[in-house]
Amino acid sequence: MISSKLQNIGLTALATVVFTGITSILPVNTTVAREKIIFVPPILSSPRRLIPAGTRVYEPASEGDTGINPAVERSLPIGGFGGILGRPVPKNPPQNDVRGRSSVPVSNQCLQGKLPLTALIPESQLGLTTVSNPALFFYVPQTAAPELELVVQNDNEQEVYTQKYKPSNKAGIISIRLPVNSLAVNKQYKWKFSVICNPTDKSQNKVVAGLVQRVLPDSQLMKKLQQATGQERAIVYAAAGIWHEAVAIVAQLRYSLPNNQEIASDWEELLAARGVSLNQQIAQQPLIPPPEALQPKNKHKF
């Protein structure tokens, strides 16, 4: 499940060779193996998927276009998530690039730039975690919106968490960590992250949505994690299909070592992995450290 890629880092060792009484010094090229992060999408048989996902990439909608995958939209209940995601399936969906992302740029008074509001989650729109308070990651373009909002609902569509934030004036990737004990084991929760462009008109909000599910790690995974450190733990989580811990570990390494090329490569590999396939340009965007990214506007609500 985990492969290796070899990086020749140009080390030269000195080897002493004795032959017919003659001692010589020879250069020896050595290679160091660095394990590659490979995300293995999980196959869940139980519990079954109880609530529909939304969309992980916001695209400016043309007339009659929601920007939501039609297969996903057909599964949504009437009215959708908060009355936002349950609109008619577009007759002429936007043309996608090779990675399945719409090529329509974001350009309006609320969001600016060529890259859309994007949730960093797998293509299935379901991310697994082993903790009760995972971090959710989003790419947020530069915005003039007065606030951002995260809402988490359980499978009965009851809110378990809601929080509004004052946005940063920087475009980049942000993270929002849920409060401790937000998620119960083997339950699916739907989250919705909104850029609130007009507090009095929800139709103008820019929204991405998805699912998160907490699972218990088995004994084999626990043993591997106990023996792993740093980047190795991200590799173990990714191979087990545990998305939220894998992405959080690599992100933390990037916060600590922003100029480290190996860590930058790990980050790009994870976001481009099979079953994730996010736009490569998203992976190249700066990560904004949590203290700089968002400021809560109100106490969280349960």
C-alpha cells in the first residue's frame, strides 16, 4: 500500500579498498529512500452513507447551473442543505478540466482570483478521522465578504456546531479545528462552509459542503502509528484512508518548515493522489497559519 521513490541526494562516502597491497580512496554514490504519501480511498460497508454530500468546489453558477455534480444533486432532498443545495440539475454543466474541476474563474465583488473556493477533501466528499475534533481545510480566495461561517450537522440535520469568522485579507489555505467531542464514533456529519457575501441574502453566499466520519483505528493501525514519527505518520494515515489526520500532519510540517522542498512535495502528492485529485494550483497556494487565518466572531454554538 506504500511505495517508495528514490532520491539521489548526491552523498559521497569514502571507501578504503585494499588490493594487492595498494590502498585507494574511491567515491561511492549512495541513495536515500523517501517514502511517498499514497492515499487509499476507504471502502465503507457500515454504517451506510446516511446523508448526501454537497460539493467540494464552488463555481460561479450560470443561469440554471448549481455547480454541483448532477449525480450528487439527484441524491439531495428537496430544499437540500439549508435550502441552498437542492436546486434543479443544470442542463448545460460547465466544462471541466482534466482534473474534474470547472475552469470558470472566480471574479466578482465577493471573491476574487482565478481559483475557486475549495474544500480540501477527497473526491468522494467524505473524509475519515480518528479524533472527535478534526481540522477542516479550505482554500479561500481573497474576499470582500464581511464574514465566513462553518456549520456542522448530524444525520438528523441537527446543528452540532456553528461558528462565524472574520476573514483574512489574504488568499490561501486555512484550517478550522472543531471543538473537542464534536464527533461521535461511526456517525456521519455534514459540514457546510460559506463565504457570506450578503448577510441579508443567502442566495449570494458561496458554499462548499461535505461529510466527515469518525472511526476507531484498529490494532494494526495503532501499532504502525506508535512506530512512526513525523512524515511517517502521515504516510500511515493516508494508506489507511484516514484523510483528516494525513492532511493535518503534512500541513503542520509545512507551517513549521515552509521552505522544505520535501514537505512541499509531500503536500502536492497528497492533494493530487488517486481519490483526491485536487487542482494542482490549489496545492501550490500558501498555507495561512491558524492565528493569522480567521478570527471567531461569536462563541461556538452546540
